[in-house]
Amino acid sequence: MITASIVTYNTSIEDLNRLINCVLSSSIDKLFIIDHSEKDYIHKYLPDSNRINYFHNANRGYGAGHNVGLRKALELGSKYHVVLNHDVYWKDKVIAELAKYMDAHPECGLIMPNILYPDGSIQYLCKLVPTPGDLILRRFIPIKSWQTSHNRNYELQWTGYDKIMEVPILSGCFMMLRCDTIRQTKGFDERYFLYAEDVDLCRRIGEVSTTIFYPGVSVFHEYAKGSYKNKKMRNMHIQSIIKYFNKWGWIFDKRRVRRNRNCINKLKK
């Protein structure tokens, strides 16, 4: 069984229905929609399908919302669970292809497809384990030449994104997870309200299994970068960064150094 979850918050019905149509056209057996909107309105617009379960919950954050779906997936005995942003969509048999890879590679606990902007250009969402400079300096130093040079390494742009790679950090906009691995790692850390929860989960999954970028199939992602435009979301981003480094270490993080070094060495062979 394959399950999936979407966390919504005043989400566009048009975007949501576009994603639901992708899900219902795929090999996903059950979709959990966790709605954090103030008003319970989304369910009125959902298609009538026994493959969709809707929950209207208090807003405790993105990771906490997806944990509702993850717990339901484990209760149902799902083999794989897909974490989705509301603004992703796809055209091909993405889910079946990713499941096929995971079936053939039981050591894989997390897989992400190629992520594209709506115009078809690549979103560089494969990353090394971040240092404070990666998450703070590139966010607040608007020197384009420095950011271009830095991002080429941090986002592994030099690899070409044209081969299957084991990558330490993958984006939370589309994560296909092995449920047995989630039983080990306990899902998202709910101390993060928004941002950094995917980085934290990738690190924990990467300690017990492989985390794979699979460019054989692609999904589209609108990628609004809300924290760059909204002061409230920017503050949430900063708070999450602080929580992340308080947990994993600001300067001294031997596991970060080892994971990044191993990743780069493997990719350069």
C-alpha cells in the first residue's frame, strides 16, 4: 500500500484539486488531507472518493500536520508514504517509478524525484548538511557572486542533477518515505513549526538508511519562497534555524562533517 499526505492552510482550491487529480491518477491508495485553515471549508470542494480522508486540525505546524498522515499510514500498514506540498504536480507515472526503485533497493528510506519549476528548469533542491553559514549567510547576504559560487557546492549543482545520487538533504516538497524507516525515526520533529523540519528528518533517516535523488522522473513545484517575502514567515524561518542548530550543533558537528565529506567523495568518483 502507498499513502500520501498534504497539509493545507488557506490553500487555493485550484492548486489543491490539481494535486488531488495527480494523486487519484497515480498508484497512491489513500490520501490524507490535514487542513490547518481557521475555517473548515476545504472539504466542501473535495471530490467524492473513498481514497481521500480529510482532517481539520488545530495548526501545530507543517511537520505536526504530516505526522497525522504518517501515523495513519503506519496504522494501515502502508509500505510507502509520500509527503507532498500543495503546490506540486506531475504528469507521468512518478509514484510507480519511485516505488519500483525502492522495491529494488530496500536500503533506501527516502527518495525524491527531479523537481522542476513550472517552466521546466531545474530546482536545485539536493543539498549538503547545512552549516550555520549555509542557512544564515546565504539567506541574508544579497551578494549575487558569492551566493552563486556558494550554491554551486552547497546545492551540488556541479553534479548536473542527471544521475541517481545519495544526497544528505532532500526537499520536503516531495518525499517518498519507507514506512519501516519512519518507525525507526519517529517522523517529523514537531518542535519546528515551519522550515528546517525536512532537514532534520533527512538527517535522522540518513543515519539508518540511504536518502536518494532519482532524476528518472520529475514533478513540478511552484516554490513561492514565502520567507523571502513575508516578515512573519521570515521570523518563523529564523526560529527554526536556531532550533535546528541548537539540536545538532552550531560549530561542532562531527556527523555533519563526515556525511558531507562522504557524499562529495562518492559523487566525485
